[in-house]
Amino acid sequence: MGLLDVRDIRFALGEGPTTMEAIHRLRFDVYVKEFGFFHPVHHINGRLPDAYDPFGLHAVALEREEVVGALRLTLHSERGFPIAGLVPQLRCPSAPEATGEVSHLVIAKRWRRRREDGLYGAESYLRVSEGGILPDGVPLSVALKKRGGPALLLGLFRILYQSSRRLGLQSWLMLAEKRLHTVLNRFGLPLHQMSDALGGPDGPRPCLLHLKDMEAHLKRLHAPLYRDFLQGLESEYRP
């Protein structure tokens, strides 16, 4: 059984208006109602859509048929990438057509079971000095060592990775919050910070990930997760 085999959960690309409405409602529940990132008066229909949604691929985690997690990969279009509005000086080494931007990670509250899991269902894998709960400077207990990883988060990234390979993409842009940046790097997704964090050192970091770097890193240091990421990917798209 792989790390990303989660009971009652399957990962897929979300398609169709019904799925998109479910994604928008989940964003509203988490971003607006739970964490207060947006004022609800501006979204009185209980949804949180985005102008870039039509230009993206949407990975979803489904509990039976209910969307309990989502992550978007915006493809290049005449609108450009969302990150350009926040970091206009950012330049991506890859051609725009070979690049996507990852954003809008959202996981339902009931799948963030630990009080310390935070917005991304992953913060409880960090040390105290990193904003998590694991003790600094001492070996982890057997129970903590046995914890595999933030499976919903990584499962969503697997869907976008495989979709990116099928489309011939080479790299991802991402505006990664500090703790999410740390978690993803720890589990083999090497996000390279491209410029200063927004709003100070604890703000979100403009990042770049090369898919070849990720594959090499996973294969060398996280072999079980590497196998999980390739599971179901056609041979012609594998590294």
C-alpha cells in the first residue's frame, strides 16, 4: 500500500460545472468561513471562484463523490499567470507554454484532523522552530516517525504532476506560504525561492519548481513517494 492510498479517497482531475461549484464552495468554507481571508459580504452566494479557473486544471480529492480537497494548475494563456500581478518582475526560465502555476490549495476541515494541521493539513509535520509541533533538538518518537506524510496534499500534487507530464510542461511557478514551502521541500518537491518573500520574511515566497529536479530528488531521497507519483502514468511520459 502506497503513501497516497488513503481510505475512502480517490484523486482525479475535476471536470464539469458541478465539480467546479463544489471546489468554489470548499474554498469559501475554508478560506472565508474558517480562516477569514476574504470578507464574506463579497461572496454572499457561498462560493469563491477565480478569474483564472477557466484556464486551469483542477486536481481534486474525492471522498466518494464529495470534493474534500483541490489544487489548481493554471496554464499559460492571454491572461498570463496570477503570480505576475503580485511579482511583476518575476521571470521564469522556462517558456510560458512549458510552465504552469500551482495555487488554490484547499482541504476540507474534517481531513485536517489534528488541531495543529493548519490550513494545508501538513503543518504538524514541522518542527516547532518551523511553525509546527514536532520537538526541536530531540529524536522523534516511534509514533511520530511512523507517520507517512500529508497524503491528501501530496495526492493532489501527484495529479498535477502527471497532467503536466502529459502536456509537456517543464516547470511550475508557485507563491508558497512559508510553512507550505518547508513541508513540500521536506517531502521531495524542491521549490526554489526566486525573490524576496512578500510582506517580509514570513510572507509567501515566489518559487519555481523544475519537474526534472523533482523527479531526481524523489527518486534519490523519497523512493516510495517517487513510485507513488509514477503510478498510473503512461510509460511514454515517465522520466
